[in-house]
Amino acid sequence: MRRFVIRRLLIAVPVLALVSLMSFAVIWLVPGDPASAFADAGATPEQLAQIRHRLGLDEPFYLQIIAWYGRILHGDLGQSILLNRSVSAAIIERLPVTLSLTALSLIFAAVMGIIAGILAAMRHRSWADQSIMIVALLGLSIPEFWLGLLLIFTFAVRLHWFRAGGFVPITESFSGWFLGLALPAFTLAAVQMGFIARMTRSAMLEVLSQDFIRTADSKGLPWSVVVTRHGLPNALVPILTVLGIVTGSLLGGAVVVEQVFSLPGVGRLVIGAVLSRDFPVIQGTLLFVAVIYLLVNLTVDILYAVADPRVRLE
Amino acid sequence: MPWPTRGCALNSAALRRLLQNRSFAIGATLTLFIVLVAVFANQLAPFDPTRSNFRARLVEPGAEHWFGTDHFGRDLLSRVIHGGRISLLIGCFVVIVTGIAGTTIGALAGYFQRLDNPLMRLMDALMAFPAILLAIVISATLGASIVNVVIALSIATSPHTARIVRGSVLVVREMEYIEAARALGASDLRLLFGHVLINALAPLIVRLTYVFATAILAEAVLSYIGVGPPPPTPTFGNIIAGERDFMETAPWTMIFPGLAIVTSVLGLNLLGDGLRDVLDPRMRL
């Protein structure tokens, strides 16, 4: 097991190096002189040179890259141009919002998606199966920002059941935290719910057609026990895979949903930076989000090995 | 149960099964409808989508304006019809670029073992960024325009496509008829493009249908955030973004363009599901 974990970590190293290079390289995509993107139209050549120096753009490419690697290895993501603080401080400040949002919607999506998928598989080809699959497909076809706007309009503007965004830390008030996040978390979860339900259903259908399920059924076990005790554990690996993918999409979706619901999270930080061309923040957030994604997938891979010992031997 | 070999299902039997598949039938009908509306936008749109009429601002849906009007008094139905044209166009181009880039990278990685590791680690790295965030950053950095949206979305969707192509190339490469062709003296390039890729097409077609759907969704998001094709060119996304402040008094300005997105994406997703069931049964959900 330990060898499996170490090997998996070693594979992650080159990917991590590439990811940080790509996060940095975003600034090279700017057409023309990146420095002029920050400066006012009437900036003097001296001011432009100063900005270029501040961003390290007056150095050759390879020195820029070496300096970037040197800094990130020290945990220094640089200084924001507009926010007057370090990029890491800005991210850490906004992290609780994004973590709360993604965690809550992961719970929504996983619980409802897995239950719906199991129900659909248990009643294969019934009307329940078909309606669950139609709802799942609809979920996959709705743009998150539009669903968010619809929910705000219906439940916040018209019915006043929830607040449209606004973040209260969980340490202050659990109900305030939950009521503020319920709509955005549901919005974010809707797409993923459809995805998880479809994958769970197909994984369960595959397992339920196996011989050992027929044996368990014919020895007289109640069908619910057959499904939950014999079926589900054997469908865990594909479900785990999906949860790993979903976490990545949730991080991406959070960027959009935070914008729709005006939640002060990392997503809004990066959108603000994108719109105002605050490159250190863009680079730092890209790297941060990608590293989280890699860590989640590393955890999922290790969980595979826990759920299915055969994985370790491959 | 032995599964049919991935990829060798593009024949008349497959076509018959496709036509009997309900997802495919509904999806193809919806997609055809959307495409026809986009193609004949000029003939179908009752008004000029960019002409303002300040005496008809935020008119409710009715006989003259089926979808109502926006806060410039522009006819929403006409804007949605023309917006669909741009959104579908972007989707088409993303499918073409992703198809070419994903196939090339995937084929090279799957066929030439020495390229496999470096190319796929590069794809892994690209996939570590949430696709939508990557697209937002690239599109905004390059500057908001239709071409740059296509570039941004293609970079975001190609890695997964490359991975799928690589997977099927790896399987087909080991088949006996490839060995036979090689024994006959076929060169690597001829083997790859003449024999391997042709037989690895089915999963690619399925994937590209979903890429089309994803591109329409993502274009809407980019436009909504404000890094998509700039107004006054209507797209599904920027119609909604432009009317955000009027949502409470004029909900139709948001509802109809959104329904247009859902219809297009749903059609393509159903089409993809149908194609997958028939062409690529191993991916069946």
C-alpha cells in the first residue's frame, strides 16, 4: 500500500511542475505588451517600465520561470496589483466561502445523485428509472448561471424563502450559513447530480447483472439488502471516479455560481482579477485551484486502492 | 459477455439501430430544428435583432413580440434566433478544432509509445484546471472575440478528447489486421491514419457531440461573465447578461434565451446518448 502511494506521488510531480508552468505562462498570452494592459492610457514609458519590472517582464523567459518556481516553492504567490496584499492572503481570506460552497454542493450532489442512481438501477426500465434519467439529463443541459438566476428570482425575489447570496461564516451562525448557501449550493449541485446519477445507475446495473447478485437474491435476502450490501460496495470504484471528476467541475462551477450569487469567494476573486487584468492573482489562483484538483484526485486514487485491493497490484 | 470491438460499428446495421433509438430520434430532431433556425435566421427573425425601439421597451410577450422585448426595445425572439446562430457557429468551430487537435494528440500518444508519456502528462496538466476557469482566463487574456472564444474553448475541451482517442488507438493498435497491414509493409503513418484511426472513430464522434453541447453551455457562461463575443452581436449568453438588471420586472428577458440554451444542449446531449448506445456500447450509461 505504501509503495502504491509513493508511486502515485511520484507521477504527480511532473504534472505539478507543468501545471505551475502553465499557470505562470498565462501572462504570455496577452497580445502586445502585458504591462500596457494595467497602465492607464496616458502612462509614461517610465511608468510602463516600472510595471514591467514589478511583474518581472523585463527579464528573459527562463529567468522569469526560475524566479516563479523559486517563489512558489517558498509558498509566495506574489503581490496583487490592485488589492494591495499578497495573492496568498487574498486567496486564504476568501477560501472559507468557496470551501463551504463546494463542500455543501458536493454533499447535495453525492447524496441525491447516488440515491437517484441506485433507485433507477433497482427499478431498471420502470417509469421511475425513466423519469430520474430525464431529470438527470435536464440537469446536465441547464447552464448553471441561468438556473441560479431562476432560483434567485423564484425563491429569493418572489417567495423570500432564502437570501440571494451573502455569506455568514459557519462559526457565527449555522442557520445563517446554510440559508445563504442553500440556493448557490443547489445550483452548483444540479449539474453534477445528473452526472453522478447517470454514472451510479450504470455502475449499479453492471454489478446487478453479476452472478453473485443472483445468488444473494436466490438465497432469500431482501432485495434492498442485496443492493446495499452486495451491489453497492462493488460499484464503489466507478462512483469514486465520478466524485473525483465532480470535485474538479465543482471548483470550476463555483467560479460562475459565486459570481451569480455575489458570494465573496475565490471564484469572484479570480473573475475580478480576470476583468481587471491583475495577473499575479490570476496566476496564483490558477495554480491554487489546479493543485487542489490534483490533491483530490490523488486522494481518490488512494481510496480506489482501499476500496478495491486489486488496484494496488496494477 | 464479449463486448463488440470498440469502433467497428459504423455500418448500415448501426444506422438501423440508430434510427430505432429513442434518444437519438428526439435528439436529432431537436438538433435539426435548432440548426435550421440558425441557418435561416435572416428569413425567420421577424425584426432586426440589433434595432432599438425606445417606445417598445420591456414589452411583455404577446402577439407582436412572441418572446417580448428587452430594455432597448429590441425583439427578443429575433435576438434569440440570431444569438443561436453565433452560439452554434462557435460550437461548430470548437468541434472542428477540438476534433483535429484531440485526434492528432491522442493518435500520436496512443500509437508512438515514446510520445505517450510526455503528451499525456501535458494533457493531465491541462485537465487539472477546471475547464470553464481555463476558458474564462484564456478568452479574457486574449481579448473577447468570437475567434478567441473558440480558441479558449478548444484548449479546454481538447485534452479529454485526446485521452479518449488515445484509449481507442491503444486497443485498435494491437488488433491482428493492423499486424497484417504492417506485415504487408505499410508505413507507420499509413497504418495510423489509414487503418487505426478509421477504426477508432466511434468514441470520437460520441465525444464530439458532447463537446458541441459543452461549447454552447460554456459560450453562454463566457458571455455572461463578460469575456465572450462582445455586444451588440447577440449570443445566447450575452442576451441574458445584458438584461440581468431587469430580471425582476421583466423575467421573460431571462427565461426565453435560457430555454433556447437548454433546448439546444438537451438536443445535443440526447443525440450523443443515442450515438453512444449504438456506436460505443461499452460507454453505455
